[in-house]
Amino acid sequence: MENMKKAQAEAARVQAELSAAEFEGYSACETVRVVMTGAQEPRSVDITEEAYAQGADALAGLVTEAMKDAHGKSVDGMKARMREMASSLGIPGMPGGM
């Protein structure tokens, strides 16, 4: 029972850390930046004049690139924290390749 309480407390702490953590993603040309939390919540988007000048269709593609980059970094950060949590709790390996 004590281990279950410890695991729940650790999970809540990790969840709070991930919600506060921010991951930046960029378009390939770095004209668009997206910030996302470790809980995959979008926080902000920054778009340069250069990106605007490329037109609506190109800008949509740049925003999508930046979102995918930020999301990937966020997921990787979440997986790393979950592995650390599992290790600290003595859980051998996470299912699903985490």
C-alpha cells in the first residue's frame, strides 16, 4: 500500500512538471516557432515577417512543421520523465517502448 501511495505521489509530481515544462519546435527554416508543454498543450506561436511573406499556403506548412517538431520534443520529454519515474520506483522498463 505504501508503494502505491509513493507511486501516485511521484506520478502527480511528474505530471505537474510536464505541464510546466515547455518545448520549442521550429519550422525547417526557423521562421516559425511553436511552444508546447510536456503535456502536449500548445502555449504560443511566433511567426516572422519572412514567414508571412511566403503566403498563406506556405505559412500553413511552416506552422505545421513547427507544431510537429514541438510535439515530438514534448513526447520525447514525457517519455524520458516516465522512464526516470519508473526507474526511481523500481519498475523494470516501461511497456510500449517508452
